[in-house]
Amino acid sequence: MTEASIKPSGPRRPGEAALASLGHPCPDRSPSDSSPHAFPDGGTWRTEIPSVEGPEALATVPKEAEALDVPVHRISQGSGVWMLTDAEISEMAGACAERNVELCLFTGPRGTWDTGAGTRTSSGGAGLRARGHDALAGCVEDAVRATELGVRCLLVADEGVLHTLHRMRTRGVLPADTTLKVSALIGPVNPASYAVFERLGADSINVPSDLTLEHLTEIRRVSRAPMDFYLEAPDDLGGYVRMYDAAELIRRGAPVYLKFGLSKAPAIYPYGAHLRDATLDTARERVRRGRLALDLLARLGAGDGMSPAGSRLPGPLNRFPDEPGNPVPAVPPVSPVSAASEGN
């Protein structure tokens, strides 16, 4: 008996039939650990290519994605809005709008590049968080500038920045369809903290890639906010390669963005032309990693449920009530920008 001779009625586990023939059957899945949630379009998973650091790298991704037939819902950048010129941001936003792909740019100063010594100690100090009023203000400045230039997704690495940008969004200082994404570098590791990020304004939350499948089920019992998960994590996030968990990550963690990161790759933040070759090479390889993951899901019969192209909004989420007596920091007025078309 071979696996090819078995016609499973639904998604199968890796090596399922071969192991069963040797007396090692896979344990039955429990319906109680499946996520009951989905994106508003009905899909349970979307795709993201991270660390796309400028217009040239961004042009590389769709070209490679087309060649390898890898659908892409979101492209994200890690160096930050402040590392891009207005022309570069406009070019990236326009290219993504043409392809109906969400563009996500990182906001502002962060502790790892700041003058504070805490992040360089063995404890890691305050990590990427924005230190002081000026760093918070820099993140706000980046958010306003990026959205004026057509960007509709912002990546944050600080709880205060997150809540400030959410309040700006609810009051019309940022466009209402702006989405806020929490960085993996401050990602929550328990259900209570995950729910707090949702209530602070997060529209998708990148959890660390070392969480177990049971951890994901625990999170889904308290929150339906979309989850971001590196199937392959960069080395500074652990270097984990969890491709064979993809089907279970979707089943337990939906709605989830599968992020195609890359281990054993050089660090490229903050990006500049001196890192061009590495950035373009790794962008292409991240797309190829996506093809590998999609092929694996297809072989296991678990490739269904992907959101339609162009889907980006998260649906209704739980938020902390705003405090009208606490004013939003003053910022220049936002110029009207037409929102890019989207499928959801």
C-alpha cells in the first residue's frame, strides 16, 4: 500500500498513510482546537512577502511571483518610512495598487537604532519600542507622510504608537481604511496579551514563530484578530523553518497571514544601495519559499481557503473605548488620497 493509493476525504497529515501501514497512525484531530474564525471574505489564510526594502526589490517580487505562480496579498518593508524618499514611497504604493497588493511600511524611530544603551545589553532592554516623546512623534510623522503618499498599512513596534495611530485613524487624521500591523519583534506570546494588542488597535498581529500549535488555539479562544506568522523566520527571530506546520497553522490560527521569511540570510535593515544585491536575491528567494509552502499545502490537500486576490481588511475587531478628553498629538492636515481598489 502506498500513499498515492489512498484517497483521503479531506486534508491529510504528512506521511499519514505510510506511517499507518507501519503501525504508527496519526492521532485524530480534535475539532475543539480548530479556529472558528476567518477573514471577512471567507478565506482562512493570506500570503505576505516581508523585507521588501525599496522600489527595485518590490519590482522583483511580482515578477518572481508571476514566474512561480505565487499569489501575494501583502508586501511589507522593515527599514521604515523614514528610509525612503517621497518618490520611492509613491512608486511602491503605485506598483502595489496596480497589482491589487497591500503595501505595509514600518513606522519611525525604534529603540534598536536609538542612543539608549538598553537594547545593547544582554537583556535586550526596551527592544524596538519608541523611546520618549520625540520617537513617538517620529512614528506619527512617518504615518501621516506615508498615508498622504497612498500607503494604507503601517507596521508598528510599540504599544503606545499603535494606540496613538489607531486613535488618529478613528478621528480622521489617518484614512479610515488604514490598517495597523504589529511587528514580530514585540509579538505577544499569550492569549491575554494578544487580546490587548487587538483592543489597542491592531488589525494583524505577528506572533513569534516559536509558539506551539496549542498556543495558537489558546489565542483563538479569545481573539479573532488576524495573525501574522513566519513559516520561515529570519535568524534574528530564531531562524525557525516550520513549513510542515503550514496546514495546522491555518487550521488552528485562522485567519492568518503566512509570511515567507528567510533564515541564513544577511541582515538588511536599515536598507541602502550598499545592500542591493543581497536584498534583491533574498526577495526572489522569499517568493520561492512561498512556492514551496504552497506546493506542500497542495500535496496535503490543504491548499483551499486562501482569500481572493486584493483582500486586505480584517473585519470587525474589539477595541478599547476612546478617551475624548485625551487629545491626539497635533499633526499637519492629511491630503486627500484615493484609496486603492481592493477585493474586500
